[in-house]
Amino acid sequence: MKTKVKILIISGACLSVILFSTLIYVAIILAGNYVIDNEKLISDVATTLLDEEGELVTKLYSENRETVSIQDVPRHVQDAFIAIEDNRFYNHHGVDPRAITRALYRDIIAGAKVEGGSTITQQLAKNVFLTNEKSWFRKTKEVLIAMNLERRYSKRELLELYLNRIYFGHGAYGIQAASKLYFNVDVSELTIDQGALLAGLAKAPNSYSPISNPERSKQRRDLVLTVMERNGFLHASESVRYKGKTVNLNVNRLSENEAYLTYIDMVLKEAEERYSLSSDEVLRGGYTIVVPMNRQLQETAYSLIKDGQYYPKQNQDAEATVSLMDVKSGGMLAVQGGRDYVRRGLNRVEVQRQPGSSFKPLAVFAPALEQGDYHPYSLLRDELVDYNGYSPRNYNHQYSGEVTMYDSITHSINAPAVWLLNEIGIETSLEMLERFDLSIPDRGLALALGGLEQGVTPLQMTKAYRVLAHQGQIIEPYFIKDIYDQNGDWIGGAEQIEKEVISPQTAWYMTRMLESVVKVGTGKNGQTSLPLAGKTGTTSFTGVDGGAKDAWFVGYTPSVVGAIWMGYDTTTSETYLQGGSSYPTALFKELINKGPHHLKRLAFEKPEGVDDLAPPVRLTQINDLSATLAMGGSGFMSVKLNWTGVPDERVHYQIYEISKGERTKLATVVGSEEYLVTRYNPFSSKEYEIVPYDSTTKRLGEPSNRTGITFEFGFH
């Protein structure tokens, strides 16, 4: 009976132990499962920006990291980490009792904590799920998580997660980023001694950095090689040979290029607006983004806007922006949001400014040409006119009565532009501006001169002028050509759809007139041999004589269209521009001069089916008219008139005879510089004069000198 009781007691005790152990095991599993979040095991990966040639532009990251498969990590590199960090990695289940016992023993002997007993799995658990808090509770959670990680993942998977997670110093996270930082090679190319050096960094990357502490780094590397030999990963001869090698670095730091900051911010903004990717997701998601940036133009723009020679002497602290777009594709080639732009700061490329006269082609001249009632050589009224209290003045306060549209644009004459807007109607202008994708609330005639309430941005002006540059077609600017996820799958890209805003004929006429602005008009400052069309713009600062708020040049070559703005963020009576649009004009020209060769074309090409615009007719005054009396064999006298004209058949010459104060028109001559007056009466007193006539504008020029008759006899 007693034996049975003993058996029952023992059995109950055993059962209790089993149940208790089972409960503990279940608790461990449940506790570990509770804190494990699989999403946290997915490492943040840097996003790569490539240009269209596939060259690296920069990387975007919160942590500079590139994940790699364990298959890409050489076996000797894996062995180095296992040897120095956890030589029983393949034999334990997340926690190594031997390592813990050994660490405790050595700590007791040393009287201080000199060795850790954490396994690679525990280190992964701590790095991913826990803080650096030193407490038994945190250590307990570390053990629980490590044991559960071992249940969920294979040893190769755990080692891969660990190697991609480690911090190696100097901003490099993961074995791949470290390989490129210290040796500028892919992880698959690491040698045994290089792998040993990186394995030695895991314990204390700052202390053992080969960049900051080369001697300590070598000592640590050699220790790793010794441990590798001790654990059978190397032969003794190999260990000795590798220890004899110096540490040869090929440092490839990923430094932030300040020239790219504005462009990067525009990429992040576009990723959010078009692809619903937050900035945080882009910085962590390991995307590959192809951008249309031209690095040469981007860096040149950054350099030039900082150069004081492109600013008035009194305005060396003025701000400036640059936006350049590929005419054909709409891809943004370069953008600078300010002279000292900071990440996510004030991006002046998207700040509204008054465009001044650079707005005239969009608001006045293109709409007038589109109506069909006007031509580049149509005459516009150039007088000081009062429009119900608004009296626009020419900058030089001179008025010629009438002027061609061509000359009004070339010399940026204000009065004709306002007169023309009044003629075509403000609503016509606003409707056209909407087609240029410019929503303008203004309803006054000051619209003609770019005197806007809210203004427009440099990026908007770049987009609008592309219409003039490319056969009247509008296109959406873009900063992202293609975007791929971490697996290389395409998730989106620029889908460029063009839409006609104005006819190709109007666009071509505008290009020809804007070429004249650059050659002989307000845009002639600066030097370039490249074909260039564009318009200047300056807005006055009220209250300061000669002061300005905004200075612009907006223009295009056959390949590049863009805008440069100069001014201050806030204009005051103490802080205002003392120079006009000649400065951004010179800057624009120098920028395209220094652009890449493939963006330099020899000339604008006239589209098929479009009439070219002949150069303007220039009526020069004739001062050398001569009249010679000649007698021929027939016995009749005649008068031969000669003068020097211009080789342009659009110029006609009206011949006048003056007798007794009366002026009589004899004829109109085309394509000749002489005229014969037949059956001349020698007893009359007569003089002659010529008046040139422009057949395109129907305008008369100044009368020539009046001349009497000289005698020249000849018999035939």
C-alpha cells in the first residue's frame, strides 16, 4: 500500500514537473510570438537614383543599406562572422548555454564584464525588436525572441538577416554597404582578409574603424583571423599570410552633393503626388528611380547661380532660381531652388513671382496671332493712352505712333502690348492662358505686362514656353522617368501626352520673333553662339526710382527650355534689385554654353507645312538720289534717276516729280534702283524725290533728298 502511495506521489510530481515545464515552454513561445513583428525584420533599404544612362546620381536613405542574399556572401565572409561572434551558431537553438557559462566565468575572474554571451540570433533580436536598455527584463525578452526566431527561420535566413542589419560605421548599414564603403567592391568580391576586417567591426564599428583607427582595425582583423584558424575555418599558413597583409582601403563615401538637393526634393514630391509614395517610404523602400537629370547641367547651374559676376554689384545677396527642361520629352534636366538651398526648405522654383514682360508672348502676342487677324508685321498703336485710369508707359518714355508686333516684342515696348490686349480682349487672353495651364485671376490690362496679383512660378513659365519651343504642344514636366520596386518590378513612369495649345504656325512665328529679342533686343546681353529664343522680364518696385522686384529670362534652344528668376524673397525699400533682366539673360546663355554637346543643335528647324517668317523690312532713308538729263538718238530728252536701295523686293520705291510746288507721283518701282523719266521738257524747272514703301506693313519711309537735273549728252 505504501509502495503504491509512493508511486502515485512520484508520478504526480513528475506530471507536475512536465506540466510546469510545458507551461513554461508555451509561455516562452507565446511571449516570443507576441513581440515578433515580421515586418520589422524587413530592413530599410536605400533608394537609388540613376540618370537615363544608368549612371548613379545619388542614394536616398534614412539608413545607407543594400540588402543582399546570403548566396551572394562568400563562405569565408560568413565564417569570419560566425568565428568571432558565435562559433556554435549552427549547433544552438538561439541561446548558447556554453557561451553564457564561459562569459560568466571570465567576468568573475576579471571582476568586471569582459565578454558577452549573446548569440548571433540574440543580437538580431536585440537590433530589430529591442532597445539598448540594460535590464534582466530586456535580456529575458531577447532570449524569448531569439528562441522563437530559431523556430521560424533557418540558420541561413537568420545569418542573412543579421548581415544585412549590422551597423559598420560611417553611415553604412549591412554587409553590402560596408563592402562598397571600405573597399568599393560588391560583397561577392570580398577577400578573406577583407571579410575578417568587416567581421571585426561588428563589436564596435567606431572603435575599430579602418578609416579612423587603422592600427586598432588591423589588430582586430588579425584577431578574427586567429579565431577563424582556431575554429578550423583557416589553415595556420593562411592565417599567417593574411595577417602579414596591410589594410588596403578604397574608400567610397556616399556624400551628399549639395548641387542635387533641389532636384532630390522635387523627386520626392513627385513620388508622393503621382505614385502615392511618401518620402519616408522612398527613403526606406529600396526603390530604383530613373531621373531625366543631366548632371552636367545640374552641377553647372549650381555653380553659376552662386557666382557673383551674374548679379548687380549692389545685389550680391540676391536670390535666383534655375529650371531647365528637355524640349522634346518634358524631362527636367536641372533645377535649383535658390543659391543656398537646403533640403525641404523654401523651393523658389515653385514660388509665384510677377513675370513682367516675359508674360507678353503668352498673354498677348500668341493669342493675337491665333485669332488670325494679326501677323508679326501687323502695326500696333504705340502711344500713351489712358484706359480708364490705367496709362501704361514705355520704359524709355518714347512713343513712335505705331510699331510692328515684331519690333514691339524685340524691344519690349509696353504701350503696343497693352493696346493689343485691349483689342483682342482680356477674356481671349485668359482663355489662352488656361490652355497654357496658367490659371490667372487678374482681369485688368496690366495682365499684358505681367503685373499679376499672384504671379507665376519659374516651373510654370518653363512649361508654358515649351509650347512655343515645340510646335505649339504642351507637355507635363517630370522628374521621374521610371520607378522600380526593390524586386526590380516596374511600378510606374512618365506617360507623356502632348496637347495642342497653339498652331505650329503661331509657335514658329513666336520663335522667330523671340530670336530677334536675343539677337538685337532686350535679350542681347551675354554671349552665345547657340540658337536661342527668349524673352526678358523686369517688374518695377514702386517707390524706388529704378528699383526692381523681379528679373527674368525665359527662353529656349532647339533642345532645352527654361527660366531663370532673380530677386529677393521679400523686396523692401532697403532690399531691392538695382539691375534688370540683363543679368539672368547672361546667366542663361552661359548655362547653355556649358551644357553637354548632345543638347546643342545648330539651328531651329521649321516644321513642315509652316510658312517661314522673313526678316523685318527696314526702310532706310535714301540720300544719294541723282537725276541725269540724257539725249538719245531719237531726239527726245529723258531723265535718268539713280539711287542706292536695299536688296529686298518687299521694299517698293515711289517716284515723285516736284514742279512749281506741286508733287506728282510718277510711278512705283519694285526690284530696281533706277527709273527713266521719258519725254522730258528742258524748259521746265523740275526736281525729283523717292519715298521707300514697306509692302508688308503698308508703311511709307522718309522721303529721299530732292535733286535737280545734271546734263549728260550722248549720241548713239
